[in-house]
Amino acid sequence: MAEAVLRIQNLTKNFGGLRVTDDVTLDVMPGELHAVIGPNGAGKTSIFNCITSFVSPSAGTIVMDGERIDGLAPHRIAAHRIARTYQNVRLFSDLAARDNVLVGRHRQVATAVWEVVARTRRFRREEAALRTAADALLDFVGIAQQRDTIARNLPYGDQRRLEIARALATEPKLLCLDEPAAGFNPSEKAALMELIRKIRDDG
């Protein structure tokens, strides 16, 4: 039987005297889609913040691929191939769409700093491969034609898709989407759900 990719047990988070999550338990199996549903202030984002180590749980455990990860430094969380988007869009607003995705690819870069400065053949070859990969991700989420557009100039829905592309650039095993359909109309929500299934099926 397959093991859970993510196992959350009895997760609780307090901010002073305010308990924002209380005894949350969840197993995520390979290929599964889960939704955390609740009104504003119910603690949905706090669960994601605990998973990705933006905050540490007050109690409970978070296990990824059999290894406990709660309380790890964020860069170690990234090494476990966990990526996320945010409730409020957090792009590099002055960078082009492609460059935002390239930021997400930084963990895949093997070129040394001196090779970048010297613009060696290896650097140029790797840079071309990274750009090709970034363009493929923009195509995957449906905004390939916007690759040179500055992020702040993109329509809101395309900004959401760009955030997803940047998260996918890290090659995650677990992708946490925090209210990805916020502000969408029904047809945009349906298209987003189709994209989420595509991510699951192609992963």
C-alpha cells in the first residue's frame, strides 16, 4: 500500500491566546487532491504556513515522505519539494513573467558564480535550458504569449497562473495553493480546476 506523501497529525497553532488551528489531522496520498474549506479566519492559511515553515506549530507533527518537517528552516522545506502560492498574489511585480518563473528554477542551477561572471559555455548552455523550461511552464499554465510582459501588467487571472507556474518551476512533489480562485468568475474557476487536474495528471 502506498505511503502518504504528507501526514499531518493533531496540528494546532496558537497566536497568544488565539487558537487558529485545532487538532488538524490529514493524510495526503500520491495523486490526491484535497481542499481545505472554511470561512475567513478559519485557519486555512495557517495550515499552509505551518506546512511550509512560515510559522511553527504549537503542537502536532507534519511528516513529508516519512520525515518529520515541522519547524524546519524554509530552505529545507523547499528541499523536500514542497511549493506554495499565496492568498494574495506575491509576484516579483517589476520582472517579466518568464523571469518570475526563472526565480523558481534557482534550485536547479548548477553553474558556479564565476561561470556566470565569465559567461562560460556551460553557463550559456544552462541559461538557455532554463529559459526553455520556463517557457514550457508558461505554456502549460496557458500564458505563453505573456512571457515578456511585466508581472504587474498582467490581468489578475494571469497573475494567478504565473504564481502557479513559478511554484511548478521548483518541481514540487506537494503543491499548496492558497485560495487560488479568489476573485475568479465561474468560468475562470472551471478553467483553474481543469489546470489543477492537469497538474495532478501530468505530475
